[in-house]
Amino acid sequence: MNNILVTTDFSICANAAIASAFKLAHYNGARIHLLHVAATAEDDYYRAGSDWKQKVEQQKVHNAELLMQEWKDKAAQEQLAITTTVRVGAFQEELKTFTERAEFDLLVMGSHGSSGKREFFIGSNTQKTVRSLHLPILIVKDSIRELPFRHVVFASSFDEEEKSAFDRFLKIVRPFQPVVHLVSINTSGFFSQPYVLVQDAMATFRKMAAPMEVKIHFYKDYTVEAGIRHMSESIEADLVSLSNHNRRPLKRIFSGSNVEALINHSQIPVLSIDFPRIS
């Protein structure tokens, strides 16, 4: 892991993401790229005209750069390499453009989660990013524990297509040499593959993770998201991961909605592994 991107709006959960990125960078010797996107000053609100709009945006950038400097100073004290960038515009558009111009191994984002109707109808920036960005994304509620990770979970259907996501997962966690827990979730509303077939498939994934210790679990719950969360909590996992099939056929068990639900409800850091864009 050489380049870690972190987005910040200078909120408490964003600060937790930066602190997590610092710990990861220390462990992997990676460079941190800190990005803030300042919102555009809308003309219909700032009625004084384009000159005033420009001044407002310049002030936003100036304020952001002052806050960025605090993190640059902290990185220097900890002898970490850091690059900071402030841009003006729509967050999703600017983030997409930024990630297309450089290669990042991981994006770290903070999330406070949500619940109820607001969760269903309104996607947070974190959720929208998970839906649209083709990059492994680590979502944290609080700063991650001290490294290395001891127990990590990979929940999957363990079919052939999942091998690509698992390989990307292994590249991220292998430096920590954790115990890898492979988890298959069964729910009453989902017609799963025969146990023997899933067991054989999981054995193949076990071999891919060698020489790390691997444990296999079959877990039953009322939803996929709840099963992943409850199983991960039961073993006190440090990290839980699953592939994001948001743009894949809906018949797949691990759809984007499960990733987003897990982001909302899990207190354990969630690693979403997306598939590379297919041209």
C-alpha cells in the first residue's frame, strides 16, 4: 500500500478517518493524500454577483488550507509523507476527477451512519461514493485500533467472480498477517447454494490466503447485513470486508444495498471492495 487518499470536511468523523489513515501510513510506509472539496457559492444565494461569489469561494479555500496546514504539521511531527489538496465544486464530481488523475491503493472516509427514513431516502456522501467510485474504500466511525489488525472478516458468496475482490482484499490486509475469517451468510429469504458447493469454494479461497491462518464460518441471520455484523462482533473483528456489487445483477446476494446497510450500522471499520471499471 503506497498511496492512501483521505477526504475531509473537517468534521469529527472525518478527523477519525485521517487519524486512521495516519496509522495505516505508519504501518505501510505509505503517503497520505488529503483532499477537501469546498462547496461552490451559489449565485442565487450570494446575490451580490459573481465578484462576491468568487470572494466567498476564495475565503473557503483559505480557511480550508489553514486547517490542512494543521494536519501537515502533525504529519511532519510523525515523519509521515503527506500531500494536501483543496478544490471547489461538487464533492462527487471533484472526487471522481481527482481519483482518475492518480492511482490510489485505498480511500479512507469517515461516516456517522444513519437510521430510519433518512437512511432509506437520502444517501450520504460516503454512500454515494461507495456506489460510484471504483476503488477500495475503508469506512470508519471512529479511529481504527492500534495496528496490526488481528482478525479480519471477508463475507462473500465465494463464486468465481468474487476471487478478484478477494485478491484486492488480500493485498490490503496481508501486511498485517491477521487471522482471516471467511463468512457465508444464510437467510430464510435467500436460496443459497448447496452447503457442499460453498464449502468447496471456500476451500479455494483459503488457499489463496495462504500462509495466513484462515477460519471458515457459516452463519444464519434474518438479513445478510445483520449476519455479517453479528458474526463480526462475536469474534471481535478489527475489520469487515465485502465486495460491492452495486452495479452488478440484482440476483447477487451481496448487492450494493448490503454494503451501504453495513456502513450505516457497523461500528467495526468496513472495507468495500469494488470491481474495476469494465470499458
